Amino acid sequence: MRRVRAEILNARRLGAFQSITLVAPEIAERARPGQFVSVAMPDDRRFILRRHFSIHQASRRGGWAGTLEFVFDPHGPGTDWLAEAKAHQFLDVIGPLGKAFAYPRGPSNCLLVSEGHGASSIFFLAQELRARGKRVDMVLGASGESHVFKPIEAKRLSQTIVIVTADGSMGERGSVMDVVPRAAQTAGTEVIYAAGPRRMLRTVAEFCIDQRIPAQVAVEEEMACGTGLCFTCVVPVIRKDGSGYDNLRACTEGPVFNPARVFWDRWMSEETRPVPTPPEGFSPVVSSWPA
Amino acid sequence: MKQTLSVDLAGIRLASPVVAASGCAGTGRELAGLTDLRRLGGLVTRSLTFEPSRGWPGPRVAETASGIVTGVGLQNPGVRAFVAEDLPRLARAGIPVMASVGGGSLQGYIRAASILRGEPGIVGLEVYLSGADEENRGLPFYSRIDRMAEVVGAVSRLSTVPVFAKLPALLPDLVPAARGCIRAGAHGLTLIDSVPGMAVDVRRLRPRLGAIIGGLSGPAIRPIALAAVFRVAQDLPQVPVMGVGGIATAEDAVEFLLAGAWAVQVGTALIVNPSAPTEIAQGIAGYLKAKGLASPGDLRERMRLTGEQPARGTSAS
């Protein structure tokens, strides 16, 4: 992991998304699919946290060697500011961070499932898998046409592709999970990789566990530091010996996890439970103000 | 004139007055690749409890104007695992380590402090007092001065190294609380802990933190922290105070040193900029040079207070 001042080579619109390409050879040469970069915000202290983006492309050869691309969906301060960034501006970038996707050892048919801009890391993975002689098939999900990530490039990267949108504006109408079983069947899938929102990852994970298909998922957890300092981006993961679970940092022990070990019920309950249960043992956070 | 950045906090000698604040420096492994750890004045560990704690469910952080609200819930591996795994690594890196001690009961503090007692590599303890007191209806330890004094006193008597009590700013009687901790045996004070804060997701009609209420930190709380440091330092000028709250630049740090802090801690700034402590220390050195001062300690009581002074311990409003 390195911290660099990286020049923006190119900033462009990609449908609903924004893409930024950086000159960052120190990061690009080490980057692997699933890893991410951490980008500092302006120092006017209005909003202070760094923003974190999975790596979409890291070129090590050819005319783009030493460059790194990430893609995001502008929403709120930070990403809105970054969406205004222009070529030749410099960004404070730390990377590559986090655990990468592991490649299957034997020859395998890989199904790559993504939703929204989760696809950005999946494309990088597809290239690396193909370079290792693996078969790549894709399921590309989105809310609507403008959020379907680079469909033409997806077709170029994969043997077969199914596009599915919630509103039916491109490809089939429905959710990712409506088409994954069929896509896996058709492609003779042996390994599944997935990236996207929590809810979608869970449905994919359940399918993989049920079908006994080895899988890896990359989570999109909000991070504060990105480097493992603050313990805010945790995911509950069941211990190998099954003796309980630990809250593991998505930035350091993830963002790629084995979905069979993610404690989905607990993790999902964060999104639905109205009032949290305190941590086991004791509850150390201020719960009320002294009278 | 020979200039130095070193400070002496009740016998704890630090090469720089800039210390990594509790809960913002990971396990000591993470920062190593991003900054030169030996240039940190010191490091306060995340708060360690006797038993391991998983902490609060997520989300654990919400960004707000000029700050963040966090509710981590003292996730930590327990004090024994810390001593076995993290401490040797930190000691090898050559950083003075202050261990932050937490607990849910007096017994919890005593057990944790006993394990840390005499551990080589630990130069001081910091007592975290914002946790819920199981023996007092779950109210924070700091809500009663006698309770704080009980806990701080017990830890101080067990400890072979100086003990700092970490206090929140918004106590109705901050100065008496500070005095109470010192009288109980603390050697110094850390001011301030994060400020109780909350954020709500109006789109989803939900609190933005799993813990509902967390602690606000970052530049938003700096003036609050500064006032607390000033009030306590005015009242207890001989007591070493570490100032903490929203410090991100050398100028911020100098503000605290002028207000009476003996050293400063950097927390939220560290998670935004891993080399913040180094940059701040360099900036302090530059400031001292420009002012012709020999050490950070020379800044204390240098502040020119004009006009009528408010009575000690009162909050001018």
C-alpha cells in the first residue's frame, strides 16, 4: 500500500456513473481485482472522511501502463465534489487496499455477478481470469438502463452475458437472482464471484451455499479510514471453527469475503432492525445523558 | 538555543508532543506502511476491556458537518490478547504506548489494569470513563465524580506507570471532576472525549448509527475541547493535560498548547491523513523556532489574556 499524489489523466461520464483515471504507477503495479483506493477530500474541513472506490482497471502494460481507473455513482458531498474533478488535478490517494479476489487453481468456469457499479471491480476480475485461461460468464444487474455498467465491454469480456434491470429498460426485467440459477446452469459454472449491495449479495450467497458452488463476494461497506485504523466498517463473519463470530473490518480483512462464513442474519438486521441490541458483554457507548 | 519537541508528562518522556488518540491507530500494524511510526510522540491504544468485545453492530460511522459521529462500542480483543499480540509489535516499532483501559464495572477496570500492570512497553495508562456503568443504571462513569474517582483511584493504585483520566467536556462541573480524578490518584488528564452525537437518515427514517447515539469527533468539536483544556489548565496548572478534539493542523495543536495543554492527541485527523501527527509535529517545531521558544512546554501560559479575567472554573457565556 502506498500513499501518492496522483494526477487525474481523464475524468468522464459513463452513463449514470463517473469515471476517473489516475496516473499512479506505484498503486497500479500492485493492484488486484477486488482491492480499492482511498481518496482524500478537499481540506476545507466541511466534510472530512476519505472516500473509497474499488479499482476498475489497473494497467501494467501498453500505452496506459501505470494508470488506474475507478468508477463511482455521485451521491452526496464527496462523490459530488469528485464528479467535478478535471484532468490534471491532483488527488491524495492511498492504495491498493484490502484483500483481493482469489483466482481458482484448476480450470474453472466462473460466473461473475454484479449490480450497479459493483460491476466496476468485476470487469477487472474478468480480465485477470481470462488472462489465466478461465471461462467468464456474467450477470449484470441494475435499477435501469443508465445504471447498466458498460454493457458492450461486458459482452466483450464474457462468453455469455445476461443483463437484468429492475424496470426492464434494458435486458430482462427483474433482479439478479431471477437469472443467476439459469446463467449458472447454462455456463456450467464452477465458481461464482459477486459484487454489489448487501441484499443482492445475500441472495447470491444463499444460492451458492445451496448449490455448493464456491464463491467470493466483495462488499460495499461505508468506510471511514479505509486502512484498518478505526474499526467502523465491520462485517460479522463466523469463525472457521464455528465457535461464534467476529466483526471483521471490510477494509482490511475484506472487502472480499467467503459468503458461506458471513453471518448474514446479523449483518442484514442492521438494515431492518429499528432498535439495536447492545453488544454482548457490556455496552460501552454513552446510552443516556446524566440527569 | 537548543530547540526540542520533547515533553515530560508526569514522568512519561515523549520525543514529540503529538500522540495518536485512542481508537484511531488500529492495532499498530496498519499505520506502519503509511507513516514513520517512530516519529509519533506516542500512541494510545483503543480502549481495552478485560473480556473481548465485539462492539456495536453497524453502521458505525456517520459523516456530519466538519466531523464524524462514530459508535464502535469499544471493539477490542480483550486486554490479554492485546498484551500477547499487539503490544510486542508496537514495542518493536519503538513507540511509547499508553494503554486505554475501559470497563463496565469497577471490577472490570481492576481486572484489565491488573493484566497491564508492569507490562514492559507500556509507558502510561489512560482511563476511559464514557462507558456505561453496570453498577449505576448504565449511566456513564463520568456522571458522578465520586464514581469516577473510585475507578481512577483503583486503576492508579494498581498501575506502575502514570495514569491519565480521560474526561468529556460537557460536564456541568468539569473542573471539580478534574480535581476529583487528580485527588484520587491520576497523574494527568486527557481532555476531551468525543461529544455525544447523533445523525438520522431522513430518507429511511432511521438513526444513521447502529448505536443510535455515538460520539462526535473532528474539527466540529475543537472549540469545545479547547475551552475544556483552558478551564482545567487554569485551575490545575501543575497537572499534565493532553488536549484532544479536532486537531488536524499544527496551528490547531498550538492553540491547545497555548491554552495549557502539555501535549496533544490526534484522532480523527489520523484516519483522514495518516501522516498528520508527523506534519503537526514539524509545524509545531517551525512555530517554536519562529517564536524563539525552546520547547512545546514554553507555550503554556504564554497566551496573552487581556481584560478582566473570569473567575476560575466558571464558563463565561
